[in-house]
Amino acid sequence: MSHDIDLPDLTERRVQTEDLLQGHFLRVVRDTVALPSGAQSYREYCIHPGAVMIIPLLDETSAANPTVLMERQYRYPVASHLIEFPAGKLDPNEDLLHCAQRELMEETGYRAQYWAHLGCIHPCIAYSTERIDIWLARGLTQGQQSLDADEFLTLLPMSVTALQDHFLRGELTDAKTVSGLTWLEHYLAGRVQVQWLDAAGKVFP
């Protein structure tokens, strides 16, 4: 954004908070806020612990069109089977890289030798504090999944081109996965420079 434009301060300031719901991991609150105009209004939103998403490069034989490891699972709120990158929420005080490694192993059974942080997204800015950090993983080795008792998913190795085709047909609608595909496309095109880390979190040359 250009710094030459004099932008107004549109900050809304919290006056008080009311708890509406405390769920298993989501907390819903209603804040009274002071608006830039001086009036007051209300904002209802979910407080989310944060999450990670992993883009696992399963086969890098083709630099321009590698195979990535996707998941297909049923998402109850939208009553649909969706194709997604592996992802999961942070545990309290958990390191982002550790969370990414844990979620990849638990959901897919795979471990990765090398990791790179691509960026982050806020998928539901109007009603949630959720932030998802996006990680790229390569050097994968297969192990054993460790799914939760109520977690069911199918692993789908897909080429990037096949994933793009799903998007263009309107079959890829998960917002974090669409964002991850965009990051991946820029990385493969050489427009994103990353710092690779080994599994211990140390910089890899």
C-alpha cells in the first residue's frame, strides 16, 4: 500500500467484553466498541487459538508440476467432502514449526526433513481471530497416521496441475487451501524466496 496516501484512523476500541459461549476450543464473545465516529456498536466474534497448514511436496521430480499430498474429508458445517492441505490448530504455547510437524504426522503419517514458512492468512476476518500459518514441507518419508477417534480422511496425492484444475472447476473451495495453492504457485515460479529449516528448526543451507 502506498505511504503517500493520508489514510484515516479507523480503529475501533473495545469498551467491554461479554462472553457468549465457551466451547471445546472456541470462545464466542460480544464486545462493545467505540467507533471512529464516537458512537458505540457491537462486535461478535470467535476467539481461536491459531492454526497451521502444511503444503507437503510429495514428489519433486517435476520442478514445475510436483505432486502434493492432499486430504479429502467431510466438513459438517458445509455438509460437503472437501479437498484440503493438511492443517490443524495450535496447542497452548506450542511452537509453530512443532505444530506443523505434529499435524503432518498425525493426519498423514508423513514426516518431512525440511520446512519453510511461507506466510499467514486470516481466513475469517469479520468474525474470528483465527490466524493460519502456512508451511512448505519437503523430503517426506511415510509412517503411521495417528488420527483422533472422530477424525476421518482420505489421502490424495495430486499434481499441482490437477489441483489447479479442481480450482478452475469450482471444486476447490476451502479458503486456506486456495490461499496455499496461490503461495505454492508463486514459490514454483521463483517469485517467493524461502528460508529452509531442518526438522530441528535449524537453518538449512
